[in-house]
Amino acid sequence: MSVDAFISYSTQDDPVAIEIRDALEDNGIRCWYAPRDAPPGYVYQDTIPAAIRQTKFLLLILSEHSIQSRYVHSEVSVAYSMTPVAKPILTYRLDEFEIPDRFKFLIGHRTWIDAHHGAPIDHLRSLVQSARLLCDRSSTEIGTPPTIKKPQIECDLKENRRQAVTTLRLSGPDVTSETLLDLGDVTQGRLCKISDATQLRGLSLYDTQIDDQALELVSTLPSLTLLRIERTPVTDRGMEHLPKLQNLEDLWLSGTEITDRGISSLRSMQRLEQIRANDTRITDDAIPAILEISRLKELHIERTGITEKGIKRLETMLRIVHH
């Protein structure tokens, strides 16, 4: 049976999740809901990404509980990172609260439904309508990856002030270090040099050709809390610039040539909470530096040189994601 929506939520919001699941399925939108659909004894790291991949969109039930859940954040990250096309994310917000930057970066440009004011039945109707649109869109787009003729740029501006930029995403092989030196905002038609973006908190350079020179420029952004440099030519030399980013919380390095030396450069970054280093060249020799990062909570090390012995050592202090 085909599945339309993966429901990502905190177990503390289970009554609401069940209500939403039933409302969607009563209207013909089939959901993947873990307590019902996950097989007995399932392995989270294997089952959840596969389930998200087979659905048409991810439904995030955003609440004060779910923003504290590492599992919810991981699920949204998986949907955001799907290739060649990111999985659509539909956010159903239950409460009014300050959303952490690590979530803002992932869902800031997606479809939202604010359900903390007004009649619940009206919010559920809006949810069903939005879900139907996503299902219809997915059906027409399956098997047709986008053609990218130039770098894709998303740049949030507020009141025509370059300093108000908060998130920036670049993609495509044409993005190089020079792109960052003179970055045009294609949606607003105004110049948006990255060096002026003093309030920039999220920067994605995934699958671009930026290099160590670019990281030296990026390291001048004082407010940056999330940086994605997966599948780039960045090396250990570029990693030496990152300790200047003393507010950085999430660092995504997967698919780079980073080694133990590069990880050692991070030992002074005491606000780092998550590192994604899948498909890198790190080994057990990186473990002492990793353990010196006092706030680190989650480490992704699939397909690296870290041994089972090393994983056991790390698991005494961190949540480790590996195969």
C-alpha cells in the first residue's frame, strides 16, 4: 500500500498525532505512524529514513515537546537532505514559542499551519487541503528531477536591510568560493554580500565547489549557528578556520575528505551540539578531540574509520548514529 505522509512528532503529543492521522486517513491520505507501522524490533537508523523516502511528504507536528526531541530533528533533517529532490515538509504548529535556529533553517521556507489560535476543526481542514496539494504535486514530479542551470540562491531579507539576512542556501556545482565574495540576491534583485550578513544564522553550501578559502570567509560570520558543507572539496586546512564560529551548534561534514586532523580543529568549539561526519576519513584517533567538545550531544559517523571499540567509547557520552 502506498503511503503519503510520514508523521514526525514527540510521543508527548501522541493524542494530537492520532487525531491528525485519523483526520488525514479519513480523507484518503495514508500516513506512516511509527507505533502502528514500524515493524517489531526495528532499528531506528535503518527503518525511519526508508519510511521517509517512500512517502510523498513529511508532516512535522511542531511543539515545545518536539523541538526538544533529537529524533524529530533527525527525521526533519533526513527529509531536508533527500536527493536529488528534498522531501516536502508540512509543519503543523501546536504552540506559540521561540523556534530554535536548527529547526528554522530546515523548515523556514516550507508550508506552515499555525494551529494555536482559532477552531481546531478549521486547522484540520487546512491541513487536509495542504496535504492533498502536496500529494498531487508529488505525483506529477516523481521521476523528474529539476534541471539546475545556475546556482540556486535563497536569501531572506527584511526591510531591505542586508544585515537582516538570517538563512542562506546555495546549491549546484557552479557555486565556488568566488560566489560568496559577490553574492547577488536573485529574488529581490539587490546585492547581498555575505560579509554584510552579520545576523546570518544558517548557511548551506551542500554539494558545491566551495573550498578552504571560502571557509575563511564564512568564519567571519559571528552569528552562524548551522553550517552545511557536505560533499564539498573542503579539507582539514579549511577546518582550521571554523573555531572562529563560537556560536556554531550544528556542523554537517558528510562526504568530505576531512580526517582526524580536521576534527581536532573543533575541540575548542564548546557550543557545538551536533556533528554529521558520515563518509569522511576520520578514525578512532579523532575520539579524544570529539570528547573535549563539552556540549556535543549527537555524532553521525556512518561509513567512517571509527571502530566498534571507538563507538562504544563514544556512546558513554554521546548519541551515536552509525551502521
